[in-house]
Amino acid sequence: KVDARKVKYVLDPESNLSESASTLGPALNSIASKNGWGEWENVVGQIPSSEFMSQTLLEENGLYLYCGHGGGEKVISRSRVEEFISGRIDGIRGCRATIVLMGCSSGKLQSVNTPKENPSGRVHAMP
């Protein structure tokens, strides 16, 4: 279950989707404030720090939203995400946040650490 007070997002990390950032940023802020969830932590127009990404992915009941080019590989490598997913802390998977990727190639399931195996996950296309 996602806690709406624990949403973090990255918009336009390569700083070349200004129209998307100027549309989505205010919309996301409005959703949070209108519902009394406070201001969601975000990084817009730049690559987030590794600390931001680690805290975001390890957040229990958190939600990470990405909107940029590709599947977010320039923000955090696929191998690092796989380390979070496969890492176990007290028997619980290391990556605890729900992740929503919005970008071309974001739905392509590809494994870096185990390339011979078929990666698994849910992919949802939105019209």
C-alpha cells in the first residue's frame, strides 16, 4: 500500500523536456496540496543525487515517479535497481517503494545482472 505522503518524483532529469516538466510539476504539487499530503519531494531539470535515489527506493510504502527519456537509466543504473530489488533486509526485498516510470522504453524489461534469465515484472501501457 502506497502512503501518499511518501511520494517522490523526478521530472525531466536531462533538462530537455521543459514543457512536460512545466505541466506535470504543478499538477503533481496541486494533487499533493489539495489532498493535504504536504509537498512531495522532487528533483526537476537535473539528475538526482544517489542519496535521493537510495532514500526514495528504500522508502517503506513510498512511491517513486519518473518522467523523462528512456527508463531512467541516466538517473540510476539498471544494475543498481536490481541490487535494490534482490537485496534482502530482514527477509524483505531491498527496494520497498512502488516505481512508476513514464518515458519511452520504460516498459522494456531487461536484466543487467542476470542477462540469460527472463526478467519479470508488470508492465502497464496507458493510452
